[in-house]
Amino acid sequence: MADWNLPELIDHTVLRPDAAKIDILKLCQEAKEHRFTVIFVPPCYVDEAVAAVAGTAIQVGIPIGFPLGGHTTKAKVAEAVEAVTRGARVLDMVMNVSRMKSGELDYVRKDIAEVVKSTPGVERKVIIETCYLTQQEKRTACRLVVEAGADYVKTSTGFGAAGATVEDVRLLKEAVAGRVKVKASGGIRDWKTTQAMLEAGADRIGTSASLKIVAEWRESSKR
């Protein structure tokens, strides 16, 4: 087993639509207790999250163009800039899947690049929503992410028809060839699945089941 420090590899997340402010604050407290380095919260809670983790190394992440990716580029840029201005340091933007399926590659590349250009100094991941793409489209999407200057390609929002798969993580890892990193997200709810994603090449894991996963990881480490 690889010598992973698992909490440092997890983006501890609460993005469900019925999450209340108390759930966001609980997430922040859990991140402090379990040493998660990134948390993801809805954009409307960026102020509360930034305040709750102030003075720690925890970075606040905000989704952009979430969950469908069909926002205009101008709207995505505005959302990203506001998040960063308010203290977010990690952005996970959704690729325009519809334009991708339409074959409008220049549009997709520019959409990503404009968000990247407008938010220097923070980490930008691009969710390509693999469940809707062909194998070739996944490879093309990876190329566009690299060309647009983002930092990561990410499998899924968790709101699509399916989430991350080991096969997709392997494909993305091969396609980016070390030029950007890979984040697996969507349906990752136990240590066994997490381990499989990491072994396939995932650099980060996005999940709302972080506490369960870490508990199982610690238990397995004792054996």
C-alpha cells in the first residue's frame, strides 16, 4: 500500500442543495479536526467558510458554473472572480459539456481559459463530466484543459448520470501525461473505492463521505 496521507488528498465537500449553514460550519470544523486541506462549499457560503477556517492551512474551494456547465463565459468569470475576491483559493469549474458535444472546441477552450486568466494565483480544476463523453471526447477535453492553462482535470460533478470510474481516471491520467493533475469525484464513498482511484492515478479525491473514508483508511492501516 502506498504511503498516502489521505486527509491531505481529499477535498472535503458539502454541495447538496438542502445543506444548511450549520452543515457548512460543521464541515469546516471537521476539516480542522481531521486535517483536510481543502473544503468545498456552495458559493453563497464562501464568507462563512473563509471566516471559519481563518488562521489554518485549510483552503476554501468553490464550484463554478455548477453543476451543468452551461453558464455563459462571462457569468463563469464573474462567479470565479467574486469567489477569489472573497477568499476562495480553489475553483472547480464545469466545462461547457453542451458545446463540447457540439464539437465547438475553440469555445470550450476559451471558456476555460477566460476563467483561468481572470483568477491568477489560485488552483483551477475543470470538471469534464466524463459520463456524458465518448472516449475520444474525454481525451480531447483533457487536451483543452491543458491548453487553457488549468491545473487539474476532474471526472465528475456528482450530479451527472454517473460518477468517477477507475477506467476514466486511468484514461485521464494517460491523456494529460503529467501536464496537469487528475481529480476523481462522484460516487466515491468508501476507502476501497478511494484506494482504487488513487492507484489508478488520481491526485485528489472529491467526496462528501470523507469521514467514513478516513476512518476505514485508518482501520486498514492498523492491519
